[in-house]
Amino acid sequence: MNKLNQSCREILHVNDIQSIEFAANGEIHYASSGSYTLIICLHGEGLLGWGQDALSLVEGEISIQPPGRELKLRAMGGAPLKGLRILYDSYLHAQQDYGMPVKSASTRHEGVTIRHIKHLIERCDCLYHTFSMEQPNGYSIQSEFYGLMALMEDSRRNRHTGETTAEAILRVSNFMRERIDQDFTRAELAQKAGLSQGYFSRAFQEEIGKTPTKFIMDLRMAKAKNMLLYGNSVKDTAVQVGFEDEFYFSRKFKQHAGLSPLTYMKSRRRNIASVSEPISGSMLALQLLPKAAAFYPTHTKYAQMLRLHANEAGIGQSWHKNVEMLQMAAPELIFCTDFLSQEAQQDLKQVAPVIRVPWLATDWREQLLLVAEATGYTMEGEQWLGEYERKAERISRKIRQLWGSLTINICRITDQEYRIYGDRNAGAVLYRDLRLSATHELKKVDVYATVNEQDLPAYDADALIVMVDPSPKAAMAWRTLQGSRAWQNMSAVKNQNIYEIGTEKLFEYSAWSHDRSLSFFAELLGKR
């Protein structure tokens, strides 16, 4: 049986190879040619246009253009663009055994992504070097070119056999997320996913819960809201999220938020304060900008806001500094948790009325709604939670379909000890919202349980999320644990299901951080 496919029966002939290298925002025009054109992106980002159509390119992406197209290539993303332009002809044998080859009028695929960029660069370097020699060897040029085409063919096949539809959709959605200021056609996104246009749209809605158009618009509006709160002008915000016309942006923003950008900014800047980091996170979820607040270190300081010191105990010099800043800010309302001492609460009451949010007696959902009620945003709080629940259900279903009855534990390595977590703080999203299982009874763990090396067999999960504190002692403890027999005998270690992450990913117990954690777990556990 002849196992050669149609592409292997082609005769390819290289006509010209040109290096692509120009500065950020540079542009070049290529006249139409009677040959096929390969545009290979090796560094940076580019926008390839022809007629009314355009295609964005990133590192490792190759576009195959048919004869007769005038092309325009522009460097995007503020970085130089480097790559190759290759002109070649394609011939096919006639059906008769001894027929003359005829010029091909078909393309096997319009584009392909090479995941191993190093392999692509090596192939392109060899090809360009061979072609640029003073006395080039035609056979060597053809040999190198066939090697490049073979690499493309392997990548095309692996894209379909080695990547699930869910993984392809996630890859494309991340691509869109990183380029929310750019416009994409459905054909372009479908091509990047390796799917037909019709199936791509259905699969995207099923996996993400939104159409591609709504997904990118929601991303743009979410970024726009944050930029406006940071103090950016409407014009600058519009450009940053992909709108050249600020008036058109304002109309779309009002359709999305129910308010004009300027009115939205004024409505979200509230004369309130929060001395608790988690409560400040609830305010962020409600898109409220407090006048003064304590935030986790991972949060950027918002415009026109005093940043308070994190001090839940309400003691010491940093607390007295907080009170001084609050007196200067003169808020109308101050939020704290019941962890704060009675003496510290009295300090706050000298400045403004205090809303005390129960900490251990309520979970983060109830805390969000308490903040929403106190600020007059009950409807927004309920809507936010509804969207969160739908997102959690969608991600939970996909993870459980992929992993089955997975058991997963969260382990933290500190300077002094090992910890296994329950279903609060680090485990709130994983166990309650995504409904995954631990090896231990969660109700018996308040926040975390301290364990030692000998205890590890009792926590033998299918997968482990490991957080290592950012200190030399914790790093040494982690290396020591990895070398132990107890660790090496664990199922997650044997099956290579160990996910090492930073501690900041899961320890911000608030609505804002848990929404971020959902997206994080969707990507972390969304492939196997």
C-alpha cells in the first residue's frame, strides 16, 4: 500500500528567500507574485494584510499565501519583527504514470504554528545560510526547504492529534486575552485553533461560555473599567482597548455598563475606606474605588487612593499611621473585620462610622454581599456572584471530565513546617467552588493542618499543588523533601502531577482573588 499522501507527491521549487527584519511599527509591501509565499515569524509580532483581510502572526507562526496576492506586513506590539519570506512553486504529477508535472493550484493549509520555536529557527537559519552562499548548491537548498516543509507538516498533524478541542480553544482564548486591542475575524481565530469556522464558534461558546465576539468585548470593557479607575482619560482608555474613535467607545461602554465612562468613574470613586485586605478585595470585585484601603501586595495602587498598611491586629506604629491617614482622608464609612481589636475599632469610630464584617463566621460570598449592601450595590453583588457561579460550574465540569474522580491536595512549604490545607483560604476555590476532592476530611481542618514527612502517606493524592514560601529556608526544606523516600513514593510524584505555584495565587481570601483563581485553575488543570 502506498502510504504517501498528496503533499508528499508534490515537487517544490524555491525561487527566492528574503530575510524579514525591520523595526517596531515598520511596514513593507510585497507585489503580487506567480509563486506561493511563505511568511515565517521568528521574533516579535506582525500583521499580514491582503485586500480587505488581515492575519496576525506571532513567534512560530507561518502563513502560506497563494499566488497573485499583494501583501503588506507590519511589525506590531512595539518590538522588531524578524523572519523569512520564501517564494516557491508547487508541482503535481499528472495522473498518468509518465505524465509531465503540472503546476499546483491548491494549498494544503493556509497556516501552521510551530510550537518548538527553536527547531523552526534552526531550520530557517540553515535554509537561509545555504541559499545565501556565494555559490549555492541547488540540491542543498531544496533539501533544506523540504526539511522545513516536513516540520510544518508534522506540526499540522500534531495540532489535530496531540491537542484536544478544549486545549485549542483555551490556547486561542489566551491569544485573544493578550491582544484585546486587536480585531480578529472568525476565520482567523478558527485557523489558529485548527478548526472549521462553524465548529470553532460552537466549541468556543461551549468551552468559554460566550461567543468570541462577546468574549473579546467583555475583556475590553473589564480593562477599560480598571483603566478609568486608575485615572486614565477616556481617549487613552479607548485606544488601549482597541477603539480608534473615543465616541464610539463611549457608546459601547454605555451599552455594556449602563453608564457613560465619565459617569462610571464618578460613581465608582466612593468616600469609603477599608483597613482589611480581603474586604478591599470585595470592593474591587464590585468595581468600587475606596478613598483609602489596605490591599494585598499584588494589587497595584489605584489613582487618588491612600494605601493603608496591612494590620489586622490594630496595634503598633503602622496602625497609628493608618489612623492618621484615615483622619486625613476623612471617609464617610470605614470597613473592618471582627478580627480587629475593640480598642482599634474605637480608634476608627473617632474618624467615621464603622462597618464590622464577620471573618470566620461568614465566607467570602457573604462578605461580598455585606459590602455590597452597605454601599448600595446589592444588585451588582448578586449579579457578580451569579456570573462567578456559572464560570465555576463550567470550569468544574471540564476539569472533572478530564480528570475523573481526581483527588488533589494543597501543600505549603514554610521555613518551619509542612502544611496541608482545608476548604478555606487556599482550598475555598478548589474544594467548594470546583467541587474537587481531597484525601482528608476537610471539616476537620480549620484552615490548615501541620504535617511532617512521616505523615505524607496519609495524604497520597492523585495530584499535588505545592506552594513554597519565598525564603532560603523554605527553598532548602523543599529540596530536602523532594529527596526523601516518602515524597518519591507518593502517587502524584510518580505520575508527575506536581504543580508548584507561588503563595500569592491562593491566599487572597476575597471575591476578586477567587475569580482570578478560577481562571488560574482552569489553565493549570485544563490539560493532562
